[in-house]
Amino acid sequence: MAFSFRFATKEDTGLLMRLIRGLAQYERMLDQVTATEALLAEWMFEQRRAEAIFAMENGAEVGFALFFHNFSTFLGKAGLYLEDLFVLPDHRGRGAGKALLGELARIALERGCGRLEWACLDWNRPSVDFYLSLGAQPLSDWTVYRIAGETLQRLGKG
């Protein structure tokens, strides 16, 4: 199947929110979604802190990838960090996920980035197997740490 791609615009905020909720439901984390359309519009399209592309099939959005630039001091250049990758359930298994990652790799190369990175839930075996099949390497020596909510407030206020 051949897919086309398009970058999300501010007018896509509602669609992005629906897809994010679909991903959160799949990941059993829907109760953790506090994002709103207004927040997405502000941070993605006004402050330009993240971007998203859609995989298109027959003129319809069938999946999306949301990403932003990070930076590697070891490489001395930027990379792309994939925050979310989601394909609608009825469209899975037809190559949309692989096509989205291929498009992100193309964007990374076009922008001179040194790498493309993401995190995956350990229990999500279908995704882990998919990423491994593409040649992705898990970074088993690294652990992701997070400070958020009240802990972030406390740390930030000294």
C-alpha cells in the first residue's frame, strides 16, 4: 500500500486530540490524558514545540506521528524524538506504521539529524517486535526518569 503524508496544521487540532485519545486508550492510559485542543494548539502551532505528520490512505488520515527535536551533545547535532505513533485499528497491518517511521527518518535526514529515537512500553510486544523488525535497537542500559506534577512544582520552586 502506498501512503502519502501531510504535516498537521492548527485546523487539525481536534483530529490530533482524537488520535491521542485513541493511543492513550490502546496504552491503557486514557485517564492520564489532560491535554486539551487549546493546549495542543498553543504548544504545537503557536509555540512550535512539536510537529505531527499524518499517514494518508485514499485521502483519509489513518495514523499519525508526533515528534520534536532533541539534541545530542555526543553527536553535536539535533535528532528527532518520536513522542507518539498511532495507526487506527482498522488500518493496522497494512504498512502505515512502517511508512510513518520511514517518513520520519526521511525528515530527520533532510534536516541533518543524527538519529531518531522513541520509547515503547515494555508490555507492548506487538510494537516492540515491529520496531525490532525495522532494525531499531533497544537501549537496555538506559532508564527514563520523569519529574511531573507536584514534584516538578516543588523542585522548580526550590
